[in-house]
Amino acid sequence: MELPPPAPALQSPPAPALLAAFEAAPGFMPRDEGLVLHAAAAEAAGLGLPLLEVGTYCGRSTILLADAARGAARPGVVAVTVDHHRGSEEQQPGWEYHDPALVDTATGLTDTLPTFRRTLYAAGLEDHVVAVVGRSPRVAALWNRPLGLVFVDGGHTDEHATADYEGWAPHIAPGGLLAVHDVFADPAEGGQAPYRIYRRALDSGAFTETAAHRSLRVLRRTGTGI
């Protein structure tokens, strides 16, 4: 598919109220990495295509993609966020990132969807987000249009990270961006699954790295062969 040239990117940083909503939302992305993600999303929004996130949790990073979509020069840009909202492996009972406040008392299961909806409402961004509730590989199998950005921040096992990469990276348009969170080259600093898909993207020859800040990596699609 041949795309029009990107429109001028949104250059301004997030407004103070937007950053306050970001920091008030439950989640794990620090502010400095969030600012890099916001800049990438604002640039990608210039393609006039959806910005997609894998791993919504409570909407902390969704705020950043939605703000970039809201400020896009081309009409119709929207942030799409995909999550089953039952929590990833490390968010289950007995694990490091389990939050009892996110457990649905009726089912006994983690349910981040109500908190996510409150996050978007508080930020005033509901009209700029399409939330898809489902498992990433199933949603990716149904997807059939190009994306300006894919942000991978879902399950951190090899099974889940690989499925997210294989399901969504092929949909990134030429010139679009792939962002991967929690990339640690040193196993002592964190799990290796995000690092392995980051390396796979670079080694494919289809992506060129454009930004690296702590555990966030941003790559541009410059070729084929994913």
C-alpha cells in the first residue's frame, strides 16, 4: 500500500494536565520514558494511521498515544489499545506486581478494565481511543490495515512477546514505528523476552533504531522481511 507523506509531527510536549493524568494512572512506565514514547507517537501520527498499543493495563501509556492522536495534523488518527484485562503473569496473586485493588470481588480475578476506563475519563481522552478487549494474537489475526505505530508492552514471557511481535509488526506501514518497552540487554536488570524481540526486529533488516532511552526502544520500519 502506497501512503501519503507524513504530515508535520506534533512538536509540543504533553500539557501539564496530561502529564498529571499520566502520573495519577496506575502503571509502570516512568515519566522520562513516557515522554520519549509520546514523541514517537506524535511523529507516527503524521502518517494518518492508527497508533496501536499491546498491553493496556490501566491506561497509563494509553494516555500518551491518545494525546498524540488528538493532536495529529491528519484527521481520523486514533489510539487502539489491546488487552484481555486479566493481568499479565507477574500481576497474578503471589507475584511481584499483583495489586489486590484491581481484583474483581465478584469473580476473584484481576480486572483492570474499570480502572482503565476511569483513567481515560479523567484525562478527557475517551473520544480518541478504541479499546479492544481480547488476547493480542486473536486480535492481530483479525486486523487488516496498516498502522503508524505499534507499542509492545504486553506479557513478558517469550511466548507472549514473540506472539505480539509476529502478530503486529507486519502491520506497521513503511516509515512507521515499532516501540518496545522493558528492553534489557543484561538479564540481571530484567526479563529477556522484550530484548529478544527488539534484537529480532533489528536483525530482520526491516527496522532501524531511532531512539533508545533506558528500557524503551523505538525503531522505524525501513524495509521488508519481518
